[in-house]
Amino acid sequence: MTDNLRQQLKTVHAYAVTPFRADDLLTVDRKGFVGNLQFLMERGIGVIAVGGGTGEIDALSFDELEWLARRAIDVAGDDVLIIPTLPGNTASACMLARSYQRMGARICLVMPPYLRGGIPDDMTGVLDHLRMIAKAAPGMPLLPYNTQGWSAEFFERLATVEAVIGVKDPCIDDHPLFRAIQRLGDRFVWIGNKRHDPGVLHLRYQMGIDGFTAGFINFLPEPELELERLSHSQDWDAMVQIQRRLAALEKLRNHFGDAMIKAGLDAVGLVGGSVRPPRVNVSEEGRAALHAELRQTWNIDVRS
């Protein structure tokens, strides 16, 4: 079972947004969430993470995280791997891990724990956090998210936690990740982050990642899926060309923030809507720039 799961993880991962009702920002738009999921599934997405960073986890309640996971697992059935997210709070993470396990989740994304918003000086506590989750939900595989800039040496310590079968790495600093891949080989499934400006995804595949995460895939799935397919045939030149086309969107997201993903969903007729504080919505300038890019480069009939 673990071997099949590991193989299933080696692809592009969609990180779903959490839409909120237009008339009540404190209520999840449940119909919109399901519709967005069905769009991804119909386009052939095989792995969808819910309640993660793109899903605004820090602005979600415990009950909302449970609902997102339960509904996504029900909608996906056996066709798509749903990865629900565990927060950095150890007690909540342990409780949710047990709850997700009862729902039938096959793996959890684990957000890293922080101390007063900072990275712990002694990383033993991060390992203890993961071990406590594993003990609370025996048999539940874990996919921790490295937003703490882990060293190659810490990755080696992470390998002692049996429940951890993969790592999601934002590739802010690639070098420690690549050193870890060289040292640990296939101990983990290595999920990196794409960057299309400049386009370096093909280089990260050459260095050993097994898959990547994507935000634009929520509203523009085809190019991200094509990049994943091209990685298998090692058609690096074709990957470069696609990344060049995606670079403008990457620049817009970097300039106007993660709310750009929700604006993209609205633009193609799905449900994005507003973000919860402390995030802020895309400005009218940003929305206009996004619409122009979708029309000009991707020939999308944008919804105003």
C-alpha cells in the first residue's frame, strides 16, 4: 500500500483554495468548493491538497479543516488522492490526524511548528511534533512541509521518523534539498516547488525531485499537467518553452500576492472570491493585468 501511495505522489500536486461565501466571509462556500474540486478532477489532476497554505489554513477553524477534508474525500472517492492538512499546533494536529484517518485519508500534509512565529533553535522539537502525530494516528503517512529552511543534516534526522514518506519543499534555497536527495535517495518522495520566472522546474527534476506543487493549476491546469508529462520524457526544451509562457503569471502572483489564485478562479467562471484577513484581495490593477494575460497568452474568455 505504501509503495502504491509513494508512486501516486510522484506527480503535480494541486493546492486547492478555500472559497468563502460572498455574503459572509466567515462561512465556507461549500458548493463553490465542491465545484472547484470537480473541475480539477475532470481535468485529470491526480493529487489535491486541501486546507493548505493556498487554502488559507491559518485563517481556518478546526471544524472547517475537518469539513474540507471530509467533503473532498467523499467527492474524490478512489479516483484522486486527497491530502488534508495538519496545522503547526501539536494538539490540534494530533486530533485532526485521528479524525482524517477515520475519514479514510491516506496521507496528511504537515505544516511545521513554530515558536512565537520563529524557527526553533533546537530542531528536535520539530521531530517530536511529527512523532507525536504519528503516535496519535498509527499507520498514517506524513508529508511535512519544509518552510523552515531545513539543512541536509536535518533531512537525515527526519528520515528516522518512519511515518514520514515524503517532503514538500518550497525550494526557496535549493541546495540543502539537493544535498539531501543525494544523501537519502528514495527514502522520501521529493515534492519540490515550481518557479516559472525564471523557469527552473526542469532543472529541479534533473536534480531529483519526483513531483511539484502548483497554484495556477486551480484555474489553468493544462500547462502544469503538460510540464509533469514532459518531465517523464525528459523533454527539457519543451518544459522551458511552457515555463516562459507561464512566467508572466508568476510575476503577477509575486507582485499582487496569493489572492491572485482566487482572482484566476473567478476569471474562468469558478469560485475564488475574497481572502480572509490578514491576506488582502487583488487590486483592480492586478485583476485587470491578470485578465489581460489570460486573454492574450492563453486565449481564455475571461469573466468580468
